[in-house]
Amino acid sequence: MSKDTLTDNTDRRKFLIGMAAAGGATTAAAIAGGALAGTESDAAPDKPATAKQGYRETPHIREYYRLAQF
């Protein structure tokens, strides 16, 4: 292999390792932010808990089904 090829492979590896580290840091920040947001909502008990709604067939969904011919 030529020296240029070795340098390109090394640069590519460094880039990919950096991208993986950045992704991990972003995930950690998102989790930490969610944990902080959770403590604030626990401090305000006057907000009513909303029940999660399952699948709802809205007019938008009906139009999609009509156009997709389901």
C-alpha cells in the first residue's frame, strides 16, 4: 500500500470514531435532559395526568388509506 492509502484509511477511521463518540455524547445529553425535565414535572402535582391515547383514525389517516387503496 502506498503512504497516501494508509493515511486515507487512518483519517477515515478517526472520522468514524469521532462520529460514534459524538453520537454517544448526544444520546447522553438527551437522556440527562429528559431526567432533568422529569424532576420538574414531578414538582408540579397540580397538572392532571393525561391518559395515553392509542391508534386513532383521523381524517388525515382516512385520506391516506383512500389514496393508498387499503
